[in-house]
Amino acid sequence: MNPETETKHLLPPIYATDNVISAFASGIDALLNPMAHTLDDISDLFDPWRTPAPFLDWLTHLTGARTEPGWSEQRRRAAIEQSGWIGNRRGTPEALISEARNVYGWKLDLLDPGYVQTADDDVPDDAPLKVVARQLTDFEGNRLDLNEPEVQRQLDRLIKAHCPAHLKYVIIPGLSLTVAHGTHWGDAKITIANVVFEEELTVAWGDGETDFVPPSKSTEITLTHEYKNPGPGPDHKPGPFTISVKGNSEDASAEGTFTPRPLHLVLTRTGAYQITATVTNAEPQKAVKLSCEMEGIELVENSADANSSGLASGVLQPGRHGRATVTASQGTDQSSRIVTGAITIPNEMTVTVSVASDGTVKN
């Protein structure tokens, strides 16, 4: 309390020297001081960012703010702050998008079919409000999975708080990308799902090539791409390549990884000092170079053409026994695919023995 407003200073001057009256006045001040401080700070109780945490439940009830179980204190304060603006606009797309962004931390897009309904009309099944949940994150910014039941329930409650009871709606997840292998070693097949708004898509394949997909009414698009070089991987191993898809809006994006199939080499002994090398996942109709070395010395080399399925087979004859290392490669020196294998060739000395009719051995 301000000293100038203390009770003893408000008394007539005749009581200024009266100790009994002064003591009585001080007692009254002691009773009124807590109330005075409360009244001085009462505006803070209605400020969502300054009110003490124990008052948040009361202020939430007072403002009609929507909160979810488990929310952090900061998110509850944000909901209270936005409650007035949202309450005046509840039922509009702007309010739904604003509450999702500023309170939940979510990015939603709406696709309104623009259907006008009279009292006797039913909403067509093909004309619901489409809510595109392209970016859902938790308090720490981690992406949420729309397949989680609790995430679905929270999103449903948010939408129902703004949509009229008769209005049908569907929730569409953000862009998703599925990556699979095609027929040959470097063929990638991708499926882009949840495409909306007839938007143009940009696909970057990770090898410097980009495809542009024009607007389409389809919600799922399939593309293929053929990789022609090993990619950024070490030791001439192909890939991995990062494939990224982007739409018109900043949140319309998805990524996936594609690793081309590496060359695969199988070695078998098919004769004395002879090796058959079988290579799979080669580039069709292209030559595969084969070489054999022992103790760091190249002994023999050969080549074999890959068939339409990427299979190549060739014979190597090092002509000696020991541990043989075979290398198969395909491509140019700057961008070749390489695989190595090893096999042991035993000493297979041939000795011819003849036996006479009397049973004696002739050399």
C-alpha cells in the first residue's frame, strides 16, 4: 500500500499524536493490505501470459478456450489468448485454420466443394469438406502420425468445433511417397498418394534430374525413373538417392530413399584351373568386364554381355592354383559399378597311369 494512503495519514491532525488511534489505524491497514495488493494485480489474472498457473483452469472456463489433455502450460495460454478471436469467428474456415496453426501448431488446408444446401437437400457423398492435414507436429516439433488414434481424436474434435453438425468432412493426410524397385538394377518406381487441389508436383530424383507433373484430378500418381550412374555411395556402390516431391504449398512435400540393386557376383569352379563368374543386376545389353588376379598380379580378363534381364556369365582360366580374386565391373572409369569375390583353386595336377595285363604299373 502506498504510505500516503495509509489510514493514519488520512486521520485529522488532532489524532496524529494519539498512540492508541495510530495503533488502531495500523491494525486496519494490516487487514486491508492483502486486499489492496490483490486489487492492484487483478488485471494480471485476466492476462493469459501473466496469470499464475493455478488460475489457468479458471481462465480457460471463463473464456471458453478449447484445450486438450496433456497440453503444456504454454499451449494452454496460447489457447486462452486466441479464444476471443476464434470465438467470434467460429464456424468459418479462417477460425479453423487459425486455431490449428496458432494453438495446435498444425498446418491444415481446406478444400470446400462450394455446395449450397437447402433444408430439404442431402449433402452428396462426393461433396464433403476436405481437410488436408499436411503438417501435424507435437510440442517438440516432431511429426505426428495420423494413424495414431489419439491424434485422430484430437483432429476430429478440432474440426467438429468449427463445422456445422450436418456438414460431412473427410481428413486427407499429407503427401506420401512410396519407393520400390522396378525391373532392372537402376529402375525406381514411386507412388505419390494424397494429391489434392489439382496441384503441380515437382519430383527431384537425387541424381540431378527433375520431373514436373502437371495438375491432375487423380489423388495417386505413379512414376518411374532409370538411374544411369552409381550415385553418391562409397566404393562404387550405387546410391542411395534421396527422392523428394514438392507441391504448390510449402507443406506439400515428401521424401523417400532409393538404393539401386548392386552388382551380384557368384563364382564356381567349372574345370581344372577354370572359374565361371555369374553376374546379376547388370545393366541390360551392356558388357561386364571380368578380371582375375592372384597375389596382386592380374592373370586373365574377359568380358560378357548382359542379357535383357541383367544376367551375364563368363569364364576365366587363371591357369594356376591358389586364392583367386575376381572383379566384375560395368560402366566407364568415372562412373563404374564394381563387385569383387574370391575363390580357392586347388592344385589339380593330372597323373596318367597305365596298368599292364599282368598287373604291373607302367609310367
